[in-house]
Amino acid sequence: METVKQGTTLFTAICVLIGTLVVIQLWLVAAALDALLGGQSGVLVPAAIASVALLAINGGLLLYIIRFDERVRRLGGPNG
């Protein structure tokens, strides 16, 4: 029973982290667009690199959640 509670807590924490990283990524895109429209092209490459890094982190976290869910279902989680 404790592992199910721990799994739920871990799942929730990762989802909150993913949501936070998505908001940061959206802010980064908005800042890059503002810089582009302002004629400051020197910001675009670092912003693109940071955005790709955030995308990779989010992808890895989502993959971890999917594998975690499959593992819980295979081991007979709360509903299976």
C-alpha cells in the first residue's frame, strides 16, 4: 500500500515539474519572439538551445512517467 502512495506522490511531483518546465519554455519562446521583433538576433540561438534542452528534459520525464505507469499496471497496481 505504501508503494502506491509513494508512486502517486512521485507521479504528481513529476507532473508539476513538467508543467513548470512547459511554462518556462513558453516564456522563453515569447522572450525570443520579442527579441526578434526588436531586432536583437543575438538572443535567438541561446534561446533555441535552451528550448531544445527543456524539450529533451520534458520528453525524458514523460517517458519515465509512461514506463512507471506500465510497471505499476504490470505489477498489479491499485486498479489492476
